[in-house]
Amino acid sequence: QKEVEQNSGPLSVPEGAIASLNCTYSDRGSQSFFWYRQYSGKSPELIMFIYSNGDKEDGRFTAQLNKASQYVSLLIRDSQPSDSATYLCAVDTGRRALTFGSGTRLQVQP
Amino acid sequence: GAVVSQHPSRVICKSGTSVKIECRSLDFQATTMFWYRQFPKKSLMLMATSNEGSKATYEQGVEKDKFLINHASLTLSTLTVTSAHPEDSSFYICSARTGGGELFFGEGSRLTVL
């Protein structure tokens, strides 16, 4: 079992819709969770992070964490074509380096 | 916000030569930096953890003599790909964590070995 799992996609949503990206992790001791966006040929950029159970909102983005289910998600409201990218979930398991999922490719159709 | 800068962004070299990539934390001190490698359409692969003032910690399967890492100051880590071969062609990305725990990436360096 991979430590951090994501559906590779592509996830295709129409412009203006809500995109829902999911991530599960195996280490129950994981402490913090990060979402990154990576455009093709570019390095990942941090979108947001979450430490506590529940929701955390930042603009059009909402991260949701459920530690009991070992599940973290990212919602993107009012999806735009410019949101088309690969979204990486990363987990802090207590080692200094984060553990990354393989990413979900999102396509927002105009 | 915190910024990590990486240089060069692109490098093309002949097989057998060595290439050095620099990674700098611009507005914070990083005792630890991380070097990743990414092949096209693949996930990030952690290569090594760079520790200021001590030896780097390499992930299993990564040749320490091939990928030399030096972390001489709190703001600079370097990765040297020695005797590069075409199979070393890849996207190399460094990263660093702030005191608050956030991990930021440099812009990445695309290495092409001819």
C-alpha cells in the first residue's frame, strides 16, 4: 500500500463547477497535510495546508481533513481553465521530508 | 512569503561532464533542504535530504557518489551531478521547510545530457 494515494485522473470538470480532489494516507500518526499545484514543466507551488480536522478555506480553495478516515480533500470552487494542472497531496509523517502522492490531473473545460 | 530560488533553470551538457545546481532560501534560514527528481508525467521522487554542516542523507537507490550534495550555509545547498549520462536527464527540484513547517519548492532545473 502506498503511503499517500491519489487518483491519477484526469478529472474533468466544466468551467464554473466545483472540482473535488481526494487523497488518502496510511500513517495514522501523520500530523499535517499539504496541497500543491504543479503546472506542466514547472515546480510545485503550495496552495494550502491543514493540521486540524474539519475544513479550512482560502479564497476558492477549501481543504478538508478527516483524520479518523485518514482522508484529506481539496475543493476548488468556480473552477477556471487556469486551474488545469496536477494537484499533489503531501503528508508530514514526522520525518523531515514530506511524503507525496502521485498527483491528480485536473482538466477544467471552458 | 518564503521563497526558494534555484539556478540554473535549464542546463544542457555533454555526457561525462559534471553539472552543479544551486538552491537558495531567500528570506529564511534552512537547516534542511530536500532534493527531488521528476521524470515526465511522473511523481516527485525524493533523492536526498541536505543537512547544513553535515553529510546528506540519501534515499535508497540514489548513488551518493553520483549526486554530490553540499549544504555549506543556512541558505545554500548544491547538487552536483557527476559524470552525467543521458539517463540522468530529468527535472531536479530543491525544496526547504520554513520554521512554520511549510515546504516551498525552487523553480526546478531541467537537465539534458547529450
